[in-house]
Amino acid sequence: MATLTTRDGREWMPSYIESIDAEACIGCGRCFKVCGQSVLAPIEKPYDEDEDDDEYGEETASQIMSVADPGACIGCVACARVCAKRAPKHAV
């Protein structure tokens, strides 16, 4: 992977998103909001019988983020910087 430079000449290496850890993601949407390249998109969280029931035994709907367009990623890592759960995973 090539090392690039910022406007003022500092070296910078992009780190492109590979996946979102579905177990860690809480679906808050912070990464979705900060990404200016439309790389991420919300999807319905895979159903887990033990976790997705509310106090009355009813299934609760929830969403998590997914990598919808990985080719659009510019490697800025903004999504990882705003994620409290460290769900976005990037190439090293």
C-alpha cells in the first residue's frame, strides 16, 4: 500500500474498511453519519433468540451497520474514530 502525503507534506497511509464486527456494533449510527463516502449502511441485526427478546418475550427490532460499498472507502478511518465499541475493522 502506498504512503500518501497530506496538504502540508506529512506522510499518511490510508486504512480501508474491511468489515463491521456485528457482535460489537450497537447500531448507534455514528459511523454512518461521519462517513462522507456512503460506504456504510444500516441492516437488520441477525436475530439471536437469547438477546433480542424484551422483558415480555417479544422480539425487538434493531439494526447494525454493514459495509455496503467498500470500494468507496478512502481510508480516512473516521468511522473507527467515532465508534465507542471499535466495531469497524480496517486493513492493516
